[in-house]
Amino acid sequence: MYLDDKRVRIICGHYGSGKTEFALNYVAELRKLTDKNVAISDMDIVNVYFRSREKKEELKKMGIELIGSSINEYADVPAIPAEMRIPFIDKNYEYVIDLGGNDVGTVVLKKFVEYVNPEETDLFMVVNVFRPDTCDVPHIIEQKSSIEYTSGLKVTGFVNNTNLVRETKAETLLYGDKILREVSLKTNVPIKYTTYVEEVVEDMTPDIKKQLSGDVIPLKYYMRESWM
Amino acid sequence: MAKVLMKGNEAVGKAAIQAGCKFFAGYPITPQNEVPEYLSRELPLAGGTFIQSESEVAAINMLYGAGGSGARCMTSSSSPGIALKQEGIGYCVFGEIPCVINSVARGGPALGTIQPSQQDYNQATRGGANGDYHIPVLAPASIQEAVNFIKEAFEIADVYRTPVIVLEDGLIGQMMEPVDFDVPVKKREHTPKSEWAMGYGNGNPHLIEGIVMDAPMCEKKNRRFFKEKYEVIEKEEVRYEEYMMDDAEYAFVAYGSSSRICKTAIKTLREKGIKIGLIRPQTLWPFPQVPFQNKNIKLFIDIEMNMGQMVPDVALAVNDKNKVKFFGRCGGMIPSPEEVVEATEKIIGGAK
């Protein structure tokens, strides 16, 4: 499934929708499926904590190249290094881009506009309907439009990441699925993935998975510590 | 489905609006920027005024005016920004201005780092303004508690006509958690603003002042504060949580994020047969005294994200400094539960 996606996958969405956890899980699985180079860029210059750049060493061990701030992994500097261009140009890369939240986070992409080829780019929008600004159909569509306007790209798939962190249950996902299906019908954009944290959602069953849209994929927490 | 998923800083902004905050002034600083960002958008819609002031100093002095005019008001900042506000905080204390100061701590001193820390325990509980004074300090350990404490802070501020600090480490500001905004907070009786605030003229002068013209009057005012405010607050406003303390022989003492790390460490330590619990002060001033009278406890192990700033308070409460040990990280480093377990085993081993 991950290899069926376009070579460049840009992960966008609302602040706190779960972009980084999804992007890290995605890239880790992608690594197992291909012999090509696999890179992830941390283009989030909005957030200061819980950034994929903090996982540079962990990813390196897995054979994944993380391109983050050029100065250090904790600096409060909105640094976008030139290396982030390389996987756009070099076709021997499978590329994942972890954007910042909202249209504000998306604007960073403009820096790379001459390298973004829509033919080989997927723009996945991660949605958690328990975030107040993406709580229903009109809000989600508004969010989608503002991201598309800023990026100049069209969202090619939704990711249903509806959750209440450690209080997530199967019904939480089904609730998000219902809302996103309506969004999908109205916008003609498919729900590509539904994601849930395996250790949290204890009541997940094969039957429920069948009711959820797209590929249903279990995640593990990369950013959230055991005590959070 | 009453819960929503919020980032701590956003939740603080929403809680302030729910509490009836009508005025916010602040200057941006990481890691609390989502507070002003949220309020700049939402507070005007709720009929309030948002000001991005030219400095932290200006912001706290705007609270002197807004609070002195009877508006529920708040400012928010992080460590070096709170340092800048100290003079103004002193004026708010002496002018008896009800106001809420949201303080999201990062690594220090000076500009330090942007990572979470608890290095502002002394800054909050002792303060850097001149004179004799205390300020109630609430220390939430979750987003839900941050929401509840912000609402309570406005009540406490009005009851005692005092600034109230809500002290969070950067993690509480930046973390996402499910939160219920409908948890009720007790509304309290307080002196009507018509009796003291500016702009409520009914013939009697209302004077808000930071100066007293002679020493006997100044002492009298100080003594009134201690008798009418601080003694009552120490009696009425202390809050703490005890976790697995029933059979405990050892106790962690921790607040905010550190207390959560301790709870995870307790699980591991108990599996190893060590009977350990947690005393979690929810108010840092007034500092809880009762839970430290527990005679079954051999050692109180203070865990903080600083170099041991709470230790003197724990030692005073325990009344035996030999029973108080410490482990911490600082500068923006977060101790892992494993580190805490290891440090605890070392401390306890050494005590045998």
C-alpha cells in the first residue's frame, strides 16, 4: 500500500492532528518495503516540541535519512536546509515530508515550488475530528481549502487519525470515519488510511477494521513518552 | 462526547475565556505562544480585549490597569519573560489587583533553552519583586488540571484580591491531551468590585496605590496582608494529591510533569518490592504540610526538573532535612522513568 502512493508524500493537516506520529510510522514501514533511499524532512517550523527532527539517531539506525534543522535538533530556529531539495530531484529517493500545522505550516512548501511535481506527489491530510477546528464536515473542508490554497496542491487523500490519545476506543475511530466519509463524498477525495495506536485501542476487532475506510494501519508512539 | 483534544496552551486560553477573562496582554515567547495566538483570535469574539504589548513589562502593568478597573485579566509568558514582569507583579500585589499570571517554564537561567523545565519554582514561590509578599501558585500536572486551575485562579484572585500564578513546565503547555471543559469550578463569594475598583465611583474615592506615605501605615498594610490574606490562604487554599501512599515507606515529592514520570517509576519500583508512593503538591505556595507528617515514611525523594529548588520547602514540612533526598535534571532535560528508578534505588540502597 505504501508503495502504491506517489514517490513524494507530503503530510499536512491541522495543528495536533497527528501528522508527525503518522509520518514517522509511515516512513518506518516504507523503509521495510523498498531498496531505494528513504528520507523524511521535518518542515515543521511552527512547533518547537514533539518534532520528527528529535528522532534523527533512531531513524538513522533504521536506514532512514532525516533532514531537519541544520543547526541542531532542539533549536528554536525556523531553519529549512537546502538538503531538503535533494529527494525531490533524485528519483532514487522515496520521500516523506512532515509539514507544520494548518496553512501557516504549509507555506514552507512554497520554498520548494519549482521542485514539486504534482504528477509524483501525494498530499495526505491527517484529520482528528476531536480537534476543535476540524470537528465537523464544514470545518474539515475549510481546513482542506486553506491548505490547498497555500500549497498550490490538491489534497489526494485523507488519513483518519481520530483519537483521544490514551482514551481512544474503536468507537472513537468509527465516529471519525462517519464524518470523514461525508467529507470524502463532498470533496471526491478518498480516505486512504485509518490509523490507531495498537497498545491503546484494546477493543479493535477484524470486524471493526472492515467498517473503517482505507487501509487500516496500527501505529506505535514515537513522540509520546510512556508517562504522557 | 464532551471531550476534545487540545494543546495545553490553547486549553489555557479557552479556560480563561470560560472563566470570564475580559482582558489579556502579553508578549510572545516560546513555549507559550499558543496562548496569545489562541486568545488573539478568540478573546475579541467573546467580547474581550487582546493586546500584544510592546514588552512583558508593559503587559503586567496593563493588568494593573485592567484588573484595577475590575476586569478579570490575564497575562502569559515563559521564564525570562516572567523575570521581566517581577516589578509589575509587586505593584499588583500591593495594589491588591486580582489577576492571573500563566507561567510556562523553560530551561534557564537567562534566555536558556526552549525546552521544558521546572527551574522557576523559586521564581514563582519566592518571587523577584521587593518587599514581603506571597502569591498563590497552582501547579497542574495535566491539561485537564491546567484548565481547572486557570478557572480557579480567577476565583482565588478575586476572593483575596491578589495575583495568582499558574505554573506549568513547557510540556504541559505543548502536550496534547483530551480535556473536558465542562468540569464545574466552584464560584466564590468576593468583595464586590463596586467597593474598590476604579471607575465604579459612587462618591467614595477608590484608590489603588503602590506607595504608602509613612512607615507605620506601610507596616500596617503589610500586617493586614499577612493576617487577612496569607494566613487565610495557607489555611483554605492548600491542595495536594497523595498517590499510593497508604502502605508507603518511601515517598516521591513531585509536581507538574515530574509527578507523572514518578507515577510511572512507582509502578516499576513496586514491582521490585519497594513500597513507594507520591506526594504531589498542587499548590506550591501555600506549600502542603499535612502529608509530610506521615511517620511511616523513611525518606522523601524530591524529583524535579531543576537542581532541587523545592528541597527546602520539603525539609521544612518534614522537619528533618536528613529524610529529604533529591534527584533532578535541568536546563530543559526531562528525566526518564528509568532514570528516576535507578536514582531511587541508589538513594534507598544508600540509606540502608
